[in-house]
Amino acid sequence: MAFLVEDRWQGRGLGTAMARMLVRTARDLGYAEVKASMLSDNARMRRLLVSLGATLGYTDDPGVVEARLPVGAVVPA
């Protein structure tokens, strides 16, 4: 998954809304999980995905973290 929220719009819940929408769509299409790769210093995205039920894991690149989010873990808003 990938999305970008312009700086002046951050902190207003747009990232959370987009993540929930993406996960609902994945569930409706029959997927079991969504995977996301992000820079390890992206604390806001890590917090967002963990709050939705994702588990974080390391990759071969020390600057990149992978999140795995079961689509059934996200409760509709």
C-alpha cells in the first residue's frame, strides 16, 4: 500500500481513513492481508498501522520496515 497526505493535511485522520478504505476493499476482494513497506523512521505510519492491528517486521534493508495487516483485524469506522 502507498499513499501520501500533503503536510498541511496531516494529523486530520486522512491517512487512517485511506488505510481503512484500502483494507475494506482488500477484504471485499477476498484478500487475507495487506502488506506495506515504509521507511523505518516513519513513526506516524508505523503508529497508524499498529493501531489498526498490523505487526511490524524487519526487512533485508535496515532502513525499511514491513507491516502485515490482516484484513479482518480492522474494525469499520
